[in-house]
Amino acid sequence: MLRILQFLYSLRSFLLFVLLEVLAIGLIVSNNSPQGAAFFNSANALSGSMLKTRSDVVDFFSLAEANDALLTENAALIQQLKTLKEIPDSVDLHLDSALKAQYDFKGARIISNSLRFAQNHLTLNKGAKDGVKPGMGVFNEQGVVGRVKSVSENYSVAISLLNTEFHLSAKIKSNDSFGSVKWDGKNAKKSKLLYVPRHVTAQPGDTVVTTGFSAVFPEGIFVGIIESVNQSDNPNYLDIAIELSTDFSKVHYVYLVENNNLIELDSLKQQAELTNEL
């Protein structure tokens, strides 16, 4: 304490000078309108700049929370849109059945993603407590991303479309000719559309979307654009290469879709001894 007092005492002249300067500035500002206006304008500008910087910093650190909120809101809006577009069964005209949505949507954030393997997976920040279940489809605003494989309480793992074991029921939008999209493990931006009969007219630039046949994805979700059409080694089918619509190197947020009729459909297929194509 004594050293602090000694230090302040040694600066007494400087501190007195600063005090007098502040007093002089205060007298000038309070007794002269032009100088006072200039001072307060400068003070307001400095204060505004500091507040803006503080706001920008706070906004930056709250981006993740804001994105999660927007994702949840978008998922709800997508579900409402699907409800409005739902075509009721022409036989069953009960009001509750006609208005019931076939699909539920949830938002999630990708916390881990692989691209360099033959069997790639994604880890999501939502799990069983959030209503995520195995078998749910995963997509974003660009197109199909994958399908949920396993779920824990707080997290879930999905098979990526960039997985050589993943098959996706898809069709050429222009003529409804369907086949199966399967990644060949080579290029993360390209895939193959298999089992399209050779008599089908397919051209580069045609759009490929989901068929809705698999009961995992609704019909019409974007998959990619046909890049080339050639004759396959199999004389019955075309060799179709597509450019995937989803950029897997930049995927951060996704939507999860659940078919409310999936259990019933799977049970029926098991009874019929059919395999459920993804």
C-alpha cells in the first residue's frame, strides 16, 4: 500500500495536469455550443461504434443457436406444406384421415461427416429424445443426403448417399422412368442411376428425383442431374452417370423425414417376403 501511495505521489504533477485538462475541456464544452455539439457528436459516434462491435460479437456467438431455431421452424413449415399437398385416399373420405400428414419433419445439425471412404457416414446432433428413429430419411435444401442407421439418446448416425451400400429409389423427372441410384465410390460429386431400361429416352441435363416408392423419402426430392447416357455392359439397361445435387463437402444442416406409415408398410413387405429398397 505504501508503495502505491509513493508511486502516485511521484506522479502528482502529471495527475494534476490531467485533472486540469479534463476540467478545462468540461468548461469549454459546457459553455460553448459549437464545441459542445462537436464533443457530444464524437462521443455518440464512438459509443455507437462500440455498441455495434459488441452486438456483432454477440450475434456471431449466437449464430449456432439461431440456425438451430431456423432449422426447426423450416422443418415445421415443410411438414405444413406436405400436409397441404397431401392427396387424400379416393376411397376413404373421413376428415381425419384426409388431413393427416403422411410425413413428419425434424431439423438437425451435422457434427461429423466423412467423404474419403467407400462407406461414408454422418453424425447428427439429434437422437432418440428428439424423436429421431432408425430408417428416417435425411436431406437438405440441395437434395438427398442419406438415411438414419442407428440412434442413441442424444445423437444419431446416418448412412451417407456417398456409401456403396446405399441404394436410393429414383426416377427421371421428365418421363417417370425409375431406377436405383448407387454410388460407385469414386467421385464424391457423381453417382450412377442403375436399372433404367435401354429403350428409355434419357438425356444429359434431365433431372433425377426420388420416386416415393421406398416409403423413406417423399416423391420429388432432388437427387441430381444426368451428366451422361451410354450403353451399359448389360444389354438390357443404360449406363447413366449423374451429378449429385448435394455438395457433401459443405453439408452442415439437414432435415429428417419420417414416414408415419413406415412400420405398416415394412410389416406388409415382410409378410409378402419383399425387401425394402432404400
